[in-house]
Amino acid sequence: MKRRAFVTCHVERPLDDACWSRFAALQEKRPGGFPIAALVRPPDRSGGEDGRRWLERAREAAGRGPLGHHTHFVSAEHARPAEPGPEHGERVRREGAWLREEGLSPSLFCGGGWYVDAGVAEAVAELGYADCTATAFRPAYLAPGAPRIALDAPAWLVLASGVRLLEIPSTHTLGMAARASLSPGLDDELVHVYFHDTDLLSPTRRIALLTALTALGRRREPTTVEALHDVVAREVAFGAASSM
């Protein structure tokens, strides 16, 4: 595989004007030449969020770069469920069906709080998404024993049904990307930088992100989900990628 890079934003506050305006400007700017994928949390209707305004903004984001589906399994402010259960996969299917009914075509998925289970993975595959829920590092805030998917490079996850799901693991946080931009060595075949829209509210973090992506763009070729479909060959059983 060529040395490539991929950038995603977890859009946690799509209806927050301050977050949204900064994210929209960043998508337009494409620092380093990278199209920034918007992994957008669907509106929380029970919390009174405006679905019409959400759709307007999601359509805007889809016009500027790849669109992704980012499920918060409990509420707008609580992403990760306490226990596995079939309801989580059903929630993903329900949200995905609504997005399609509204004319949106996400190509990516990321489980909130890095949560994915076998049922969620099957739902993601059924919707035709690639998944970004795996990480190459263990997020520090996860409780001991909290399950996650651990991968250091893209692979096809082979699910219990026999269906394959393209996994594009996040390899670098904003801070990791900033440090890597200053390092002479950057060995990962695919660098996948992720950040949150709330990071953009901090001038320091905003500048660090711009600097890191600009430097990364000098060393890596931007890639797409479609391109990775064509070049990823490795297969990993879903259970083998699950880590505690």
C-alpha cells in the first residue's frame, strides 16, 4: 500500500453554531490537501434537537467531503452504552434507514465512545459503510476491561455471518498527529488522524491541528474509502480484533 493519510472529525455538536462554523471553515480549507470526513451524530429527538436544521448542516458537510454516521448509543452527551445488547445494532439500522430516507448516503461509521459489538458490526456492514471504530491505541478514558476493536492498519473484518467489513482504524489523535508532524519517522502505512469538532473551540488546538495536517500533507497522499476498498487485502476475524 502507498503511504496514505485519512482525516475524520467526530461531529458531536452539529447544532452548536460556534463548533459548526469552525468545522465548516476547516472542511473548506482542506489543510494539507485532505478532505475531512464529517462523522456526524444524528439528532437527539428526545432531547429536543432540531432535525430539520441538522439535515441542512449534514447536507452542507456532505457537499464538502465524505459523510459518516456517528452513533451515540445513550444520548447526545453519553456516547458509550454500559452493556452490550441487540438494541445497539438496531439503533444503528434505524438511524441509517432515516439518513437514507432523507437522501443522505454516508460511507463511514464510528461508534460513539469507540463502542462496537458483533451486532453493531453486522448492522454497519448491512448499511454498506466502512467502519472507523477500531483504534491503534487504547483510549485512556476507557475503563479496565471495556471492549474495543484494536487494529494498527486497515483490514477486512470477517463477521460471524461471513460478511466482510472494511475497518479503517484511527491511528493518531490530534496530539499524536502534532507530535508525529515533528518526527522524522512516520512508519504507518495509513495515518488516520481523528479529532472532535469541540477541539476547534480552542485556538491552541485549532492551530496544532492545522500545523499537523499541513505537515502531514507534505509526506502523505490523501486517500478515500473507495481507494482503500481496492487496496486492502488483509482479513481478520472480528473476534480476533476484539480487545479488552
